[in-house]
Amino acid sequence: MRFIYPNTHAFKDYAMSIILILSPWMLGFNNGGAETWVPVTLGIATIGISLLTKYKYSLIKLIPMKDHLLFGLLSGIFLAASPWLFGFSDYVYLPHLLFGIIEIGASLTTQTIYHPDRERSKAAAQQVKIWRA
């Protein structure tokens, strides 16, 4: 079931990218090996892909949402598996695994077609409910 709007997914992408880039230093696994550079590289790549995706918060609307979500799925799988692929699971694995699972989940639950009018009308309806309360 795809219940996440593309605009919400876009916000998640930028926030998660920053978290991925900073996580080795914030969480103390910045030894300069794959444990450090896999999340940093995926965070930078996600920012690049997001800036080119066909949704509201991009610079150039070039990449279809389906392709963006496929990238998210594959990068989430890679991130989650990276501690065992690169042999650093005895040092750190939980951040990579959890962030990877979040990416996989987001890619499987985000709508594939961007409907700006539908998102605006839902947001407007929510504001009306707030004003009436």
C-alpha cells in the first residue's frame, strides 16, 4: 500500500541524506573505512538523485518517481547489507541496518505519481479542520 506522498518522501530524502552524511561522526563510527564512506556516499547520491527527481522539491524534474524509488530500494538494501558485505559488522552494524530498512520501507510505501493538486487539496482540508476547531 502506497500512502506516502512524493512531497513527503522528498522531505524525508533530504533529511535522511543529511543524517547519513553526518551519522559516522554523530554516532562515533568514523574510522575512515567502508563503515564511514558507505552512508556518506549514499547520502550524497540521494541528494543528487533528489535534486533531479520529478517532485516538488527538486531543481530539475528529470528522473521519474518510479526510478527514484527503485534507487531508494536498491540503496536501502545495499546500506542494510553493507556491514556484512564489507566486513565491519563486528564494529558497527545497527545504524546501517536501521537506515537501510527505513529507505526500503519508504521506497515501498511512496506513491509513484506526483499529484500536486491532490496534495494541495488535502493540505487545505486539514487547515480548514484546524480553523474550525
